[in-house]
Amino acid sequence: MQVICARIDGVTVVGTASDGEAALRLVDALTPDLLLLDLTMPGTDGLTVARQLSGRENPPAVIFVTAHDEFAVEAFDLDAIDYVLKPVAPDRLERAVSRVVARRGQRTELSSQWLSEFWVPHRSELVRVPAQDVQRIDAERDYVRLHVNGQSFLLLQTITGLEERLDPQQFIRIHRSCIVRRDYVSGLKHEGLGVWSVETGDGETLRIGRTYLPAVKKMAGR
């Protein structure tokens, strides 16, 4: 891994650790910008290290580099930048590092506090879904289903937790089990007896929950 890193422009290896506790001590001592983190380490595992770092102010970016693909959802819930599977291809790691550089360049922008993309499990791989492409999000117990141009992807995340990370200028919650992209809404329909629905650009009709009706009407200038 050090050999691969040495070949990536702008990357300098400032330290290595053989276990989780040592990794945390090195982060304290060296304040790196990026941490390449394995999931399986003696003692404190990689997910625990990332979880502890996520609660700190200005934590390093984390890229998981591992032979285990089954923990990807947990990794991205901890705001990992990428999840690279072993054996590591140099160009794959370089792309991951370039995403870190891009993310750091966006930190000063107000919009950087909101999710700009999702990495979702799909068959045997992870698929990148730009937030701006998501038309609707439905709650399914402890999961949410992202609807994207005729496809759907299941993500381990509660709809309330996800709502807090979405740009309110781009998305609006219309029901306790549904969030829609604002520009996906083509109109509002009054069904009678105080019941309203959202009409979408694809011709769908989605019921608006009473709790969310004032915010939806405000969006429409009413």
C-alpha cells in the first residue's frame, strides 16, 4: 500500500499503524488529512476507529481498504469517502484519493454540509448515485428506497436521519414515509376534505401527510 501511495501525486505517507489503538494515537500526533483504514485489525477494528474519529472536530477523511465487501453500508454511514476492495488496483486507489481532494475543496462551500451523492449496494458492487438524480425516497422500515430514473436502490438508513442530511432547497418531505425532489413536483391536487396530493413529472400521484402539508403549500407559494 505504501508503494502505491508513493506513486500518487500529492500524497505523502506520514505514518502507519498495525492496530486500531495505534491508528488513533497517530491521528492525534500527526493530524493527517486522510486515513487509509482496514476493517480487520488487532484489538479496535476499523469501523470502531472511524466511529470514534467521526465525533471529532475536523476529523481526517477515511477511505476503507479491505478484503471484506459486506460492511460497505456501515462504512458509508460513517461518512467514509470510499470503500476500496483488496487486491487494490493503483488506479482505483488514485480515484478514491481524488475524491478526497475534491471533498476538501468543497468544505468552504455552504452546500458541502448536505449530501451530494449516495454509494449504494447493488448486486455485487457499489453504485454511485448523485443526490440530484434522486427523484423520490420512500421509507421501508429501517431502510430507504431511492428512486432514480426508473431504477430503485435500497439503503440502510432511516428516512428521518436522511432528511437531516439532504439539502432542503433541493428536497422536501411530503409524508412520514416519502421525500421528493422539489423539481420533480409538477403540481398539487386537492382531493377534497382537506386531503392534498403531489403530482410528479412522471404522472404519479403521491399523498401529502397533514403534518407536511403547510411546508408543501409554502413551496407552491400558498
